[in-house]
Amino acid sequence: MDTEINSNSAGWIFFVKASFAIALIATGVGVIFSPTDLLVKGYMSVCALFLVSTTITLSKTMRDEHEGKRIHNRLSEARAQQLLKEYTE
């Protein structure tokens, strides 16, 4: 059973998703309408997509690391409580 409370409101989640979409669309429009040749536009597009993918990977990795530490701390605390309970009886 999950006793965690979701700290993100529906409004915040909508804002984050909308901001991401707007930023991605604005970058695409900027690349498409830039007054450069097709090779430079292609390079800028690949760099933008690489930046987006590495940003998503970085945020996921940091979240997973934080969750792992939280679970580890919870398990350590449960073990300590169990030991205290055994020795106090």
C-alpha cells in the first residue's frame, strides 16, 4: 500500500507539460525559419533533440537516485526500529 502523498498538483503538471511543448515547438519554429542553409538547420535540430533527450535522461536519473536513497533510508530506519523493539522486550 502506497502511503506517499503526491506533492504535485494537477495545475503544476499541466504547466510543466505545456511549458515543455511550447519550448519544443518554439525551438523547432526557430530552426525552420532561421536564415541558414539546410545543413546548419539539420545540425541545430540534431543538437536540440540531443539536448532534450539528455535533459530527460538526467532528470530521470536524478529522480531515481533520490527515490533509491529514500527507500534505503526507510529500510534502514525499519531495521533500526526492529532491533530496538527486539532489545527492549
